[in-house]
Amino acid sequence: MKIDGNPDSQKEQLLEVAVFLFLIVPSMVLAFFVIRQGSVGFTFTAVSVMLRDLALVSLIFFFLWRNREPWERVGWNFQDGWREVFLGAALFLPMFWGAGILDQFLQSVGFSAPATPTPSFLQARGGLEIVLASLLVMVVALAEEIIFRGYLLLRFQGLKLPAIWAALLSAFIFSLGHGYEGSSGVVTVGAVGLLLALVYLWRGSLVAPITIHFLQDFIGIVIPALLGSK
């Protein structure tokens, strides 16, 4: 899917995406280096992440409104929605297993492993936190696909980056917030981000990437909480 640049001025697009990246990259880099187990709790983290992501999505839709661009330009396209949901579910399993194999391989060649035990800010305990975790994975899947796949791909291609370089750059930025997963996890998350971008470029809709993202986070956050894992 080729995304034509709009608004017309590349200078305006460059300024817009620079402001947007200034809002998200410093906090993601800080999280990469600073977050340690026990430093924050799950509730605080979940609420903070949801508020941040919803604020950024609101900013994106403001940009679209200001530029008179349709929401479909960031993948907000629900044509054949259920078919896209089923496609995302079908693609999830090979991507999930492939990501696990890649992570194990990277660790075997010297990349650092995720923190053990799981950091407290990723562990939901008790009924209320499990409900919050379920809401979190829904909001994150929806918002982060709009942010990292829909919006950034649109603007990077509007700056005349080829689609593959736009996908690689958005995947790199996506991986920055996952330092707690070790260097193997950061690379694996980047690879998953690239695959999600390619699915989006292929389908022209965020429905399948959102489905994949939701299932990935649901298995990683909600299922362990439901099973009472520590």
C-alpha cells in the first residue's frame, strides 16, 4: 500500500512528525534505561500507559482533522472487519512462535534475557487489576497500532522514505520502550513491529495488526494473572 504525502508541504510534515516524536521518544528511551523491578506498581503503570496512548491518539486525530485528512489514512478502515480479525488471529500463531524462537536464539548468542522474575509493573494481581489488565491490552493494541503503524508510516512515507525504510524506522521506535525485556526482547519486539507494519501495508487496514497485538499482550499479561503465576 503506497501512502501519498498529505498535507502538501514536506516541511509541514517534517515539523509535525518531529513534534510528535519529541513527545514520545524521550519517555520511551527513559523507560528503556530507568525502569527497574519494584520501582512502580501495575496499577500506576497501566493507568499511565493508557492515558499516554489515548492522548497521543487524540493528537493524531487532531492532526488529521487539521489537515483535512480522512481517518482511513492511518488505517482506521473497518471494511471486511471480521475477515481482517480472522486473518490477524490466523497470523498470530506463526508470529508468536517465530518471535519465541528468535528470542531464544538471540539469548543463545549472547543477548541479554528479560528480567526474572517478571517486573512488578507487568504483574496484575487480584480481580480489579485483572480487569484493568484486560482494559490495558485493548487500549494498547488499538492505540499503539494507530501510533506506530498508521501514523508514523503515513508521515515517514510522506517524507519520501521508501515503505520498507518507513516500516523499519517505526519498528525501531516501537522497540525502544521494551528495555525491561533485555536486549533479546528489544530486538524481538522490533522484528514483531516490522511484521505488523508489513501486514498493515499489505492489508491497508489496522484491524489485523490490532488483533495480533491484542492477542500477544493478552497472553503475556492477562493469562498469567488469571492463572495466578508469579
